[in-house]
Amino acid sequence: MLKFDEVGIWSEIKLEILRKYAAAYSTILASRETPAFEHFYIDGFSGAGTHVSKERGEQIAGSPQIALEIKPPFRRFIFVDLDGDKVVYLRSTVGGHPNVTILHGDSNRILLDEVFPQVSYEKYQRALCLLDPYGLDLNWEVIRAAGESHAIELFLNFPVMDINRNTLWHEHEKVPSEMRERLTAFWGDETWFDEAYEVDPQARLFGDEEERLKRTNEQVAEAFRQRLRQVAGFSYVPRPLPMRNSRGAVVYYLYFASQKPVAARIVDEIFEQYRNPR
């Protein structure tokens, strides 16, 4: 029997943000008559489409259900997940919806090989894509492909708590190689090390360049924001929103990346509504 994921307040806020922006996005694109745009909603880690709120203990709609409720509707919906039980449940609830495609497998491969190629800038196709991995389960190639398409906007979860727990240790030399490799796959190369650690100024005085101090979460998040702009090729990336748990600790940073200034402005205004911890 499928057990729904329990989600905290930070996830419920993310879903509120998605609902607000998706409605604005769909309204703008659906109103275009010449040329007419075909706009997609893509969910790279869709889950079962239903969650359980930790705070209230009740079922709440996940991102696939929220996307399907948006008016005016998206033209097409594509949901992807690796968990077979979640895919089966999602198909049982929304699989009969017109224009819905549900794919089972590795999101990294499926998005690159099957989904993103369906969104063509030249054919006036556009997409809003949510990449909300369960941890370091996303490869940089997917992010970069979205940026290079000039047709796909992203909401992206940067799982800083998972990264700190598994990779960005203060004693960085003790991090297992497999965890370093996972962060390299997410970041795209090994430049994350120099962005996450700085040479200890006191060590430099004594000529020891090996002593490193870990930078703050905010500094790492800003480095990744610049990477989305300078390497992935997104023109507009607002400051990410830190998503906090009930104790105030940052669980992940929610990024938005787009080629359009109006899109970034809308999201920046939405983000500002949630910047002060509840």
C-alpha cells in the first residue's frame, strides 16, 4: 500500500508559490493570439500527486493536482517519477485527464531524451518546469538544457540541508568520494569546492594553503544563483527563497530561473511575501 509523503510547512509554501505563479504564467501565455503559444507544465519529480501535511495530518494536493487546477489550463502536462508505486497512483487519479502524460523512470534521462525535446522555442512552445528532487538526485545537464532551450522556465529545489549533511562537512577531507561525486553531478563540475570553502586567513599567514573554512549557506546559494545565470544561461534568476522548517533551519533554497524579466519580477514579488519566517 502506498504511503503518501509527509510534508512540512516549507513544502506547503512551495506549493502556494507554484499555484500563484502558474496561474499568472498560464494567463499570460493563453492570452497570446499572434503568435499562439502552446504552453506545457513539466514536473520532473512529481511523486504521487498527493501528500500528507505534517501540521494538520490531512491529505493535501501535490504539484500535479495543483497544475491541473490552473485556469486557464496548460495545453499539456508531463509528470515524471522514479517510484513505480507513486506513478501507479498518479495514473489512477489523473491519468485519464486530457493532455496528461505520465512517465516512469529516471527523471534525468527522461527529461533530457524525451521531454525537453518536445518544447521548441522556434515552434512557439513554452514550459514551466518544477524540479523538486528528493535530495541530490538531479544532474546539472538537465538544468543547463532548460536554460539553453530559451523556452523552459524552472522552479528548482537546491537541497542545502541534504548537501550539508552529506557533503559540505567542516572536515571536508573526510567526505566519502561518492557523496562528493553526487554534488559534482548536481553542480555540474567540481567548482563547488572553491565556492563552498575558503582558505583560512590565519593558515595563509603561515603558508598553509590546505586549511579551509566552510562558507555560509547564503554564500553557497549565491554562487549557485550566479551559476544558473552564467553557465546554464538563464537571463533572470531572482534571489532564491530559503525554505525553513519549524525550527527555523533552512531545508532548501527555492530558485526560479527564466529568460523573461516580467517572469522574474512576478516571482520576486511572490517570494517577498514569504521571506520572513512564519
